[in-house]
Amino acid sequence: MPSEQGLTALVGGMVIDGLGGDPIANGTLVIDRGRIVALGKASAVPVPRGTQVLDVAGRSVLPGIIDCHVHSTYRARDMRAHLLNAPTYNVLRSTHILEETLACGVTTARDMGGADAGFREAINEGYVRGPRLLISIVMISQTGGHGDSWVPAGIRLQKRAWLPSSVADGPDEMRKLVRSLLMAGADFIKICTSGGITSVTDSWDEPQFWFLDEECVDDMIRRRIWWVPTLALVPQSIGRRKIDKAWSSQQLGQEDDKEAAIYRAMQKQLPLWQDAVRRGIRVAMGTDQSHRLLVGENLIELDFMVKSLGMSPMQAIVASTSGGAECIERPELGALAPGRIADVLVVDGDPLEDIRVLGERSRIHLVMKDGRPYYNRLHPVP
């Protein structure tokens, strides 16, 4: 929704522009009608008369986060409940996921399967609070792949009844399905390149179209292909299984065994990943957040990027802001710079000293999208 806000200035905070430049101490950020119009040290940026001024002294100001891998729609994890819930119930429960995603600082999200054009447009028109969405509608796979909802009972259990089939076998079916998805409003196409954790008919390490290895990393660097690694999901899921046995038991696809194997493989891959980052592979932040995990906790991913990929906090922030904008081809997003859309996050603490502050919801004081505050604990200066 376009902003109807007038001039707003955030003054006195440490500004991290999302582009990798030096932070601006005691900075001023001026916003007009949803766009950033001025940025710099307070001594160099005049605040026009009549501007609403928000004092952010002692806090950090950075661009809204871009999560390049989410599943923002709901279905019950318990299969009995899933079979008893109406599709409209799932749609309405999805609004909570969307609200929580925005409230934790994610102002743009790339939905990799689950949301159709109705979700995107309801958010754009202001009827639902949530991050700006780019949608694939479904995740394409072949028969028996990660996107196939077939179960041994001999039926396909629809996970989200409002979606078309995601199964395509061979070039002709693939062309037809892609054309149908684009016709239905998809912003991009997602293809499952391996098996998945939650699917019944495949293993997580089965290559189905292509698979990441050293040769692939070399090719990605050469071709400047983006990597969205989703590092927090498996460790967080393993941790939850230890304390929530009921949640752990609600599975069809042997998730616990798959996650244990994935975690072991992740540890072996760390040197390859860290070397890829040192060599300049392009990284954008993504969580694989879904109804089952990480809702409203998306920003803990940055801590995993620092620990697992050897990134500096600044590199992780850039990958989650301007890097994400470049990955999704939305150059008007992802940075605090004149002319950019005013998606802004204000937090207590210094994420350049401790990236974990971004993952603590209690530290968030402002989430702004399109110049409009959606979550705000700040008060205007009299």
C-alpha cells in the first residue's frame, strides 16, 4: 500500500545503510511519502519544519530485512487436524504468520510455495499486515518428488487446497505448468532440485534436477548465481525435538532422521561454504520459515550466517538487505539511500558488535514498510 505519511525524520541513531558502508553515528534519516529523501550525519542533514521527528538515539537504524525463502501460509502439523480444517481456516490462520514475519523485521519475503496472488494483493492493498511478497505459488517437482503430496494410502493429501498441482514430468508438462503459474500471477518459478525434509516419497539428498557440490559452487561463482543457504532451520528443529515430544511426533516423512543426517552433512560442508564466501559467492538471506518453525524468529538466521559461513556481521546484514534486493531483482529495496523505498528497522544495541541483537524481538522498536510504521514503540519528539 502506498504510504500516506508526511515527512518523518529518525534522528540520533547509528545508521547502517545496508550497502556495506561505514555506519553513520548520530545520523539523520528523512522520509517523505514512502521514500528516503535524505541521509547523513545530523549536522549535515536539515530537518524541514513540520516534520515528525522520532528520537532513535542509542539505537541502530538499518533497512528492513529481506527473507528470500519463506513459506508464509498455514497448515496444521498434526495430520488429523489438517484433515479437519477447512481451507478458509488455513488461509485465515496464515495472516498470523504474515503478521509475525513483518513484526520481527522482515519487510519483504520471497514465498517459495504456498501463497498465491491473493495473499500478495491483500497485503499490497492493506487488508492484511505482512511483508511485501514475491510468490512462486507452488514448488515444482516430478512425480514422487518433494512437491508431490502422494502418500502410501494411495491418495494425494493436499497441503494447501487453494493451489494447483505442482507435479510435472518431462519438458512438455514443465512448460505447461510454468505457463499456468505465470498466468496465475507468479513472480518467479521454484523448482525442487532435491528431496525434502517433510516429504514422504523421497530423501533429502536425492538429486532431482541438480545438486550442490564443489563443481556447482565454482559454477555459481563464475555465473554470479545467488545462494540462499537457510542455515538455522535444521539446528533449530533438532533443538525443539529435544523439548517438545508432541511436536516431534507430528511427522509423516521421517523428519527426525532426515534432519540428523542433514546436520551431519552441514558440519562436513562448513569448510566448503566458508571458502565459497571468501571467494565471493553471492549470498542472500533466507530461512525456509514455515508454519512448523521460525515464524517471527527469522532474524536468528543472521547469527548462523556469521557462525557457519564465516561472515562478518556487516556481511550478514548486507546479504539480508541490499543483497536480498539484488537477488530478487528489486533495486528500489534493501538500502537506506535517497530514492529507495523506506523500509526501516530500529533496534536496541549494535548488531555490528553482536549480530544476535537482531534476533531478540524485545529489542525491536520500529518496523516501517513503505514509510508506514507497522510496529512502533518510539514516540515523536514534541
